[in-house]
Amino acid sequence: MTTVASCAVVGTMMIAGGSAQAQDAAFKIKQAGDFLIRGRIVGVVPDEDITSNTLPGEGKVDDDVIPEVDFSYFITDNIALELIAGTSKHDVKWNTGSSEVDLGSVRLLPPTLTAQYHFMPDQRFSPYVGAGINYTFFYDAKSGGAQSISYDDGFGYAFQAGFDYAISGPWSLNVDVKKIFLNTDVTTNVGGTTYKADADLDPWLFGIGVGYRF
């Protein structure tokens, strides 16, 4: 009986060990040298503060939802560099307090590079934090009710937090939040008069998507 019991215990341990190994092998852990591509759907929510010394009131910029692609390279198991690429379009209005002026729309292309620290890279649930810089290009500006409008390109900085949840093999689910601090000078001509405004756009980026790791 003792021999049978011992064999049963050993057999159970082997089966449990095999199951644990199979579970561990069911997803790819984060490792140095990995290259990760993610596709996300991102909500771009400006936290704007747009004012002018020569025009009463304040500017307003609407939200947008965009597709985004990002590329990450793991320098170590815990440290990665991420580059995001995506473009958004925003309608711009100026509220004088008594009326609203349509200032058309503008597209933003803000490539952002962050350095990230990934906690628990060998677990299914692996959160991370990051910080970095971006350079925002403003293009395809429409002047709306104004005669003309222009935006200055410029550098900003970014912070992020998020997590990856391993699904199977190299595939993972990703949730990510970024805060980009972004300022631009706006020049517009309304009714033959040129106005300048200082625009702190400072958008939040709320993203969810999937990733594939090589």
C-alpha cells in the first residue's frame, strides 16, 4: 500500500508539474530582445487651456477616436522603448462669452517615444509605467469662419501607465493611458484682424488593443 501510495503521489506531482509547465508555455513571457507590435483604438481627449491677450474668451477643441499603431523593443526583460504612431482630427471653436466663432479643424501627428518599466514580465498580467517626449506636427488646417489659421509645431513630453495581459502564445491584450503635455501658438485672421493665442492642448490618450510579440 505504501509503494502504491508513493507511486500515486509521485504520479500526481508529475501530472501537476506537467500541467504547470503546459500553462507556463501557453503564453510568451516578456524578454530582452523581444519586438512588440500593438494595434489600439485610442480616445484622444484634449485637456485644453486656450487663451489670447487680444481676443476675449477661450478656445475649445473637440475629442476624437483613432486607430493607433505602436512598436516596442525590450532592452532588458523589464525595460522597453515604445514609439507610437497615430493621427487625430479636431474641430476648433472660439467662445467669446456672447458668441462662438468656428475656427475650422486641424489634424495632429504626434509621434511619441517613451521609455517603459515593465513589472512582472514573466506573468500573464504585467503592468508598466513610462515617460518620454513627442514632437507634434499640425497639418491640414481648415480656417472655418476665419480668413486664415496656422499652428506651430513643437516638442512636448509624455507620461503613461498601462498593462499587458497575455492571451496565448505571443498574443496579448493591452490597456494604456497616456498624458501628453503639448503647447502650440495659434495665429488666425478674423475679419481682417490678426489674433494670436497660446494653446495648451495637453491631451489624454485612452487606448485598448492587442499586441503580438516576436
